[in-house]
Amino acid sequence: MSDLIAGRLIRRYKRFLADVELADGRQITVHCPNTGAMTGCADPGARVWLSVSTSKTRKYPHTWELVETANGMACIHSARANKVVRSAFEAGLIPGFEDYPEIRSEVKYGENSRADLLLEGPAGRVFVEVKCVTLCTENGQGLFPDAVSDRGRRHLLELAAIRDEQTRALMFYCSFHEGVQRVSAAAEIDPRYRDTLAEVTRQGVEVLAWGADISLEEVVLARPLPFSVDAPEPGNNA
């Protein structure tokens, strides 16, 4: 990311649109590249940053990228998570996958899905689904999903089904919120997703959670985060 434009959020609406006031007082409508509830990331008055497309076919040339929340910077452009995670695998940042040097994106698998990443090598292959985490509670708990996600639940089931002796399946939670210190399923928001996640992990689906460093210049994967299916009880952040 480069040459981002700062503004103040007026409102987010119709899922894919937001109104923003720029520093010179102009109000513009921008594209919001996030289909979730964006709880805590779409408060009116929040400082936001926008990228600008040079495409002449776009109705709204500005895209909402970053937001300053009460708990830290967040990147709400969820599709960027795939590229950030792929770059980390390519750089050898994530241990345990050294024997899978070949990486492809958007590979068909299951009944009607595309794996975000497919890692291949001498040890076999790893199907990877990447989920972007932006829901952060006051105590640093990251939760996914932030809205009921039948699609996310289907991905879990298809990961479990694709496993065999030469095939690993990995659910990768990429936190795009600097306030997140650990990640769990959002059981109160989508209990079916939580239960399915618990079941597929018992079946051998692997789970990783990592946090990103977020700045106006770039978003990069930076650190592993603790993961548990259920969030710790209040007062117990282990």
C-alpha cells in the first residue's frame, strides 16, 4: 500500500459502501471490501485511510483499507490476508512447512470450493484456508467469525474431507487487528461454526493463528498467536 488518503468515517452501509469525510471537508462514497459485521471497526468518526484506483470503470475509485480503533490499527481489506499469508509462507516465516516449497493460490477442491493456498512438495500437499480476523474484544481476544458464516463452516467440512496420508489441511486465522493477542471461535455469534471447528480439529484439521503488523506503508505477518476453540474465561488469559 502506498499514498493512502486519510479521512473520518461517516457511516458504513449496504455492506460494500461507506461515506468518508476527507481532510478538506469533502464527503465521498468509497468501496468497503469487507462483508462481515466489522464490529469495532466501523464506528462513525473513526480515522480511516483509503487507497485510490486508477481504473476508469470503477464507480467508486476509493477503497477503504485501514481504520484506527480503540484497541489499535486494523486492516479491513480482508482479501489482502491471502497475499499476506502467502508471502509469509514464501519467506519461510511459518515453521513446519519447509517441505512444501511450491505454492499456488485459488486451487479448486471439495465440492465447489477453492483453497486460498495449496502448498506442495516432497512431503505431499497442504490445503490452506485463510480467514481474516478483525473482531477484537477489550481484553485482546480475537474472534471469528464476526457474523454467521455458513460459507466458513462449509470450508471447515471440506478441509476435513480432503485429508489423507499425503494431504494436510490447515485453517489459518490471520489477525488484521493489532489489538488481538489470541484467537478463538466466536461461539456466541455462530455456535454452529464453533462446533464444526471443534469437530474438524478432532479429525486432524490443523489450526494456526498469526498477527500482523499494520502501518500506512504495509501489512505483514509478524507473530504467532495462541489459539483455542473457546475463548478463555474472563480473568484467565492463558
